[in-house]
Amino acid sequence: MSSPSWRWAGAKATGNSHIRANKGCDDNGGCVVLRTRDAETLVLAVSDGAGSADHSAAGSRIATTRFLRCAAGYLRTEGAIEMVSEHIVSDWLDDIRDHIGAEAKKIGVGPRNFAATLVGGLVGKDRTVLIHVGDGAAVVRLEGSDDWKVGSWPASGEYASTTFFVTDDPQPKLAISYVEGAVGEIAVFTDGMERLVLDFASESAFAPFFNRVFAQFESGSRWDRLLSKKLRLMLESPMVCERTDDDKTIILGKRG
């Protein structure tokens, strides 16, 4: 019997600090659902462009779209999530870096001007692969469980408020995590969301937030437009903006 279909929702919002500086949102995110063998695989990603990089919004867009295309292309040809290795993921990062390099060359700047993080996930029938460069995080809950787990924790650089980017030279600091078992729900989000949904003292997920948003999924369509709108309004609300003035992006996936 095939696995249940995936549904997803997502939103992004420009942080108040960017609005005050007359800048747009440097975050990007996306999601695709693919039929592979006897199951459906969810592929999702978010990216946060570095505030100090002049073309960070383009960098996060390239990081997100190329990751989704590379992962989807691999699954369509190979179809085996169990075979996703560090070597394969490194090839995907090289593809992202090549496309950023090509864009940078067109306008005569260095790739660091496109600096961006990446949090990506491939969720199969009974295994999940999480790919992470920099801050942001991924939170999962296994089917039949009440517990939320942080599948991939934010990575910090050597100094306060620093992190890692896909454009880092000579190679980005890549973290790969594997979750065994059927993941029923997953969220990936950029660093603007971290202090809202993670408990840094215990390095755990803030369960009430995830319980509340995932309970609002509607049955039926693949992309939950209504929940996506609710998420955007929540990210833009005074309650959230009072706690963080950074850009914020979150993508949710729910099985069944």
C-alpha cells in the first residue's frame, strides 16, 4: 500500500529591520512532492540571505530553487532516499555554488555577495534526510508520537551572531542528519523564527506552537492556501514583530 499523500503550507515575511532600511525580504523557501517507487517523497527547503551581502535575496532564491531541483532530479532518476550520502549532497551544494558563481560573474562581483544559508529536507516513507548549512532549523514529529524533535539545530560561527553560508570558501560547513521512522510532520524555518519556536536552554522545540499550527491543516488540496495565508499573517503580526525584527520563513509538511 502506498504512503498517504503529503500536504504542505508555507509563508515568509519581511522583518521590521529590513522595512526600516527600505530593503526587501532576503529569505526564500519552497516545497515539492514527488512520486517515487511505492511512496511519495516530500522535498522542502528554506534559505536566509546574509544581511551583509548585497545580493543575498538572489543567493537565497538560488539556494532554495537549485536544492529542490537537484533533490528532485536525483529522486526521479535514482528513487532511493536511503542512498542519499554526504557525497551526493556535496554535489548538490556544488551545483548551488556554480549557479551563484555564474550570477556573480554576470554583474562583476564575488560569490560572497550572494551569501545564504540552507535548511533542506527529503522525507520518504520511513527515512528522512536533513541537509543544513548555517542557522535556521528543522523540527519533526514521527507518526504516532506526541513529541517534537529538533532534527537539525542552528549552527553558529566562531563569533556571536555569525553563521555559515553556502558560499563559504573553500567549502561550506555541511551538516547532514538522518531520522529513522515515518515522519508525519516536519517544519523547516530560517533564523528569524528560532527564538519564537525553539527553547535554546534545553535545545528543544516549543511544542505548543507546532501543535497549534499543524492542527490547522485542511484536508484536500496538496498546497494548503488558507493555512499559508494564516502563517503569513502570523509572521507579520505585532506580537511576532515585537519579538524579532528579522525576516522570517517557514515551510510545513504533513503526511496524510
